[in-house]
Amino acid sequence: MSETGPATPMKLLELFEEGKRFTEDLLKENERLRMLAASLKAERNDLQSQYVKVDVPHLQQKTALLEQEVQRLRGENKELKDEFTAVEEENRTFADRYVQVERQNSDLIKMYVASYRLHSTLRYDEVVKIVKEIVINMIGTEAFGIYLYDPGAQLLFLIGHEGLPDSTPSSVPITPGVIANVVATGQAYTRPGDAPKNGGAEGPVACIPLKVGDNVMGLILIHELLIQKEGFSPNDFELFELLGGHAATAIYTSKLYSQSERKRTTLEGFLELLRADARPQAS
């Protein structure tokens, strides 16, 4: 079984620095294009003023030449306008790209903080609580469940949820359908863009696999999105991938630690009883 560890904070910081450098380059290129557009406009005005102020001693003889020159200037003017329009369109493209890069940087920072929190504790209940906060704040959902997968029993066991009714079953059998496909393939599922944001009887709006390496060890089933969230964006799918790895590793590690800690406590208690029985009793 191959295991792929979670993205390290250093790699995330490198991605952030790369995004920052790209943003600075965009701003410099934007300023250069603005200066070029201003220069072209000034040059056009100078050309027009030169020919407007031309003193023609013999107007009748040079009328034909001036008309040709006017036509040429009109052509140049049109070319300059077209180029100016293209520069403005490119500026808008750069501005949109800048906003997108800023949003990606913000998401990277949030994911770094979330990853740090996930791996900063070995308490199982604390890890589950942090995963719930990440799902609420970063994905934008108000009804979801976090499940662990038991391949032997083919069941999903609920370990944490938000917005689900108290009657929600603590275990869910894996039957043919969306959930079974996600467990089998390890690929996240989301409803089509025009589907309702409330899962209802049709099943979950999204299903995120929690994977350690290539093995699915749990699922996050999202049943309802926040009212202000229209649907899932490309950034959400990247977040699904990162969350699936980091959350799974943190849950798996904390669960193993909790089990080993209980065994250690039980063993120490047993040994203490043995030592107490072996001590000589005071007469």
C-alpha cells in the first residue's frame, strides 16, 4: 500500500510566494501597457495637430495631396484606437487574473492554517472538531456528516456532523450508488451545476473521500450548502483534494494515538495492581 503524505507547510509557502511573484509581474506589465497606451494617444494628437496647422501656400495645387494625407491619418487613427481598445481589454484580463490570484493566495493561507491546526493535536475529538470547522468555513455548508469506513462490514460510521437531525443513523450501509462509487474510485462527487443545493431524498450534494494514500478510510457527505453559495468552484475541488488527505491523516493518526493511549493506561493500571499485590503488607 503506497502512502502519500499531506502537503508540507514549506510547499504551501512556496506556492504562496510563487503567486505573490506572479501578482507583482502582472502589476508591472499592467503599468507598462498603460504607459504605452498614453504614449500612443499623445503621438496621435501630435500628428493631428501638425497637419491641422499646416500652412499651404498653394492650396489648390496641394488639395489632392492633403486629402490623401487625411485618409492616411484616419487609417492610423483607427489603428491606434483598435490598439488602445486591445490594450484596455488586456488590462481588464490582467485585473481579473489579479483578483483570481489574490483569491487563490487567500485560499492557500487558509488551507495552511487549517492544515497546521489539524496536525497540531493528537486528541481525536479535537481533530474531528477542527475538520467540522474547516468544512463549514471553507467549503460553505450547513448540513454535513463525517464518517469512517469499515470495509469488512461495508458500513459508514458517523463520527461528527453539523446541521443533521438527531434521528440521523449512526451508521449507513454502503449500497450501489454515489457513495459506493466514491468509496470504490476514491474520486470526489458533486451534483451538476444546475442541481438543487439541498440534497434531500436525492442523496448528498457532494461526497468527499478521506484517503490515506490510495485507501479510502472515510467520507464527508455534504447535504446542504449555505444560502449564499451558488455552487462549487474549481478552488473547491482543489480544497476537496487537500482536505481529503490532511483530514484523513489527522483523524487516522489521532485515532491510533487514542487507542494506544488507552492501552497504555490500561496496562499501567494492571501493572500497578500487580505491584500493589506484591508489596508486603504492614503487620
